[in-house]
Amino acid sequence: MGRRIIGKNGDVLIREFNSEDAAQIAALANNRKISRNLTDAFPNPYTIEEARKFLARMEKQDPKTWFAIEYQGKYAGNISLAPGKDIYRKSAEIGYFIGEPFWNKGIATQAINLIVDFGFYTLDLVRIHCGIFSFNAASARVLEKNGFNQEGVFRKAMMKEGTVYDEIRFAIVKED
Ligand SMILES: CC(C)(COP(=O)(O)OP(=O)(O)OC[C@H]1O[C@@H](n2cnc3c(N)ncnc32)[C@H](O)[C@@H]1OP(=O)(O)O)[C@@H](O)C(=O)NCCC(=O)NCCS
């Protein structure tokens, strides 16, 4: 499996996944404090089998737009761009999580900076957006720290674990 490095900022690096990531993905992703902020496609519980299935999908992805985040040489989380189709093909949705032991070290902030550059200058996108649950203050903060602007609130747009939430939409465009 590829180990191509997409970018590096100090202690934070983003790279393609490899099969040795499975155990650490399962260890960090199996956490309701992470899954409760993400779509239902993100499993909870997150088993090693789920991690292996995920890595098999990643191996086939072409072009690759989902990456592992490393902090000081250790796998610490995932970050992705999901480019749109048809008339939305110059836009992408960003997604990310950091394993709880690595929170509040600036890792998401640096990783977002790296993937935004990859999106604008390698994928030639013009816009990157993110929709977050209204309660996710840490995610709002890392987007704002990277120059994303709040564009609006989609009232009652998201349902998670039986509760309906407002979605806050953030975006950055290349000329920002
Ligand atoms: C959101 C997340 C990616 C942040 O990762 P991180 O590496 O800890 O982020 P950073 O250290 O770069 O920055 C965190 C910022 O949020 C702030 N923050 C953390 N928890 C917060 C909270 N509960 N309320 C308000 N701000 C908070 C920190 O103080 C920091 O801001 P600062 O630099 O101004 O002090 C991580 O918490 C996570 O993976 N959460 C679960 C998954 C998720 O929410 N993914 C995003 C879905 S849209």
C-alpha cells in the first residue's frame, strides 16, 4: 500500500494509509466522543474488522483524497476531502477526526491547513466546505483558525442518535 506524503507542518504530517494502520485506527476511532460528531457511516463500536474494511476501500480509492494524520511519527487520526460531482466538481467537503489522546495539541489545525493546500493546488478545487453539528465548538474553532467562514445555519438539518440538531456550514474559497 502507498505511503505517499501529502504534506508536513512541523510535527504533523498527512500521508496515504497503509495496512499497518488498522490496529491504531480501531484503537482511536472506537470512541463515542468521536462518532457522535460524525455521520452514521462512521461505525460505533469501531472494530479492527471495520478498520481493515476501511483500509481496503482506501487502497482502491483513485485519486486518493482520504489520508492518515501522523503526529511525531504516530498515527493520530484521519482527514479527507470528498469532491462534488457534476456542477459541484470544483467543491469538496472536508472531514476529519483526531484520536482523543491527541486532542488540543494543534494537530487538526495543522492537518486542515495541509489538506486545504492539497485541495486547492493539487486537486485544483476552488471551494472546501464543512457542515458541523451546532454543539461541535472544537470543530468550529479549527475551521475558523484555518480561515473558513461561517456561511449559515441549516436549521434542524441533522439527526444523530435520535436528536435533531442545527447544522452550521463553514467554507473557504481559494481566493480567501
Ligand atoms: C474537532 C477535533 C478534530 C479537533 O482536533 P484537535 O487536534 O484537538 O484540534 P486543535 O488542537 O488543532 O484545536 C482545537 C481548538 O478547539 C478548542 N476547543 C477544544 N475543545 C473545545 C470546546 N469544548 N469548546 C470550545 N473550544 C474547544 C481548543 O481550545 C483549540 O482552540 P485554540 O487553539 O484557540 O485554543 C477533535 O476534537 C475531534 O476529532 N473531535 C471528534 C470528531 C469531530 O468532531 N470531527 C469533526 C466533524 S465536523
